[in-house]
Amino acid sequence: MTRRGRPPKTGRDEIVTATLAVLRDRGIARLTTREIADRLDISEGSIFYHFGDRKDLVGAVFTEALRPLWEFGPTMPPAPHDVAEVREVLTVFVARLEEFLEAGLDVLMAAQADSELRAELGGVILENDYGPQRGVTAISGYLRSAQDAGVVDPAVDVHVTAHLLIASVFLRHAQPILVGHSRGLPSRDQTLESIVATLHR
């Protein structure tokens, strides 16, 4: 709390943004409230005014990283009229997933290097039911509506298709981090074309 009990001028959003920046620029070793406070030129108390502890801060960071998916999920389009429309929807979903991975993969990877942070993030994920199953549910539901509309072959396993789509995006983003190169990875367009080709009647 600041002097005279007034809340600090720096808000939650600015602190979350700075935390993500610290993770990307300095790594998990420098993810401390002191480092975040220095970056924003505020006191550590200002951070704790908004976030009770590091778990609360990590949860907010992860939620912010997920925002592109949440913005897409609740507005899942109605059943498509043709396969071209299916491809457009899947393209948008993949783009949103890539936005999440560009921000959230840093958090996920960093957490694996710190047992305390890993436990904190694991708790946040369990409490909020975060995970790829949300994307699988959204995409498989959409593809099921496309089957009902006669656009997608009823023999297609929409659940498996959704898993394959999400896994391909994750691998395309994770491989360069894990092994240092992206050789052999298909592009987003190649992946989408192959998946959409399996959906035809």
C-alpha cells in the first residue's frame, strides 16, 4: 500500500506485461518481484497490493497469455456452409493458438526449470481447468457441427483431428526451443491443407 493508503498508480495489467517481459528477456532465474518492480520503477509493495503472492501473479500471467484463445472460444462460429469456410475458421483458431504459444510457452517452459514455480503453475492450471483439452473441445465441437451440416465426412474422428491440429501447432513452436532448430517442420498452411483434405466427403 502506498502513502496515505492510496492504491499504486501501476495496475495489474502493467505488472503482468512486465512479468512476461522478464520471463522472455531474463529467464526464470530473474523472475522476482524485485526485478519486476525495478522494470516498472515501483516498489515491491505495489506488486503485492495487486497480487497476494507469486502464485496469484503467475496465474494472472498465464490467464493473460491465454486471452487470444478465450476471445476465440466463446464466439465459435456457427456450422459452416462449405469446406472453404471450415478452413477459414481453423486458420483463425491456429493463429490464436500461435498467439498464446508466443506468450504462454515461455511461462510453461520456464516453470519446468523451477520446482516451486512448476508447482504454482500446476496449481493454477488445475484450479482453472487450463490445458489443450479446451481447444480440443472447441474445435471438435465446431467440426461436429460441420458434420451435422453435411460439410465434413461423418466418418472423420473430430476429436482426433482437433488433437492433431493443436499438437502440430505446439510442435512447430516448441521444437526450436527444445532442439534449437525448426528443420523438417511443415508450415501452418501445409498442415491446414493436409487436415482439411481429410475432412472432405
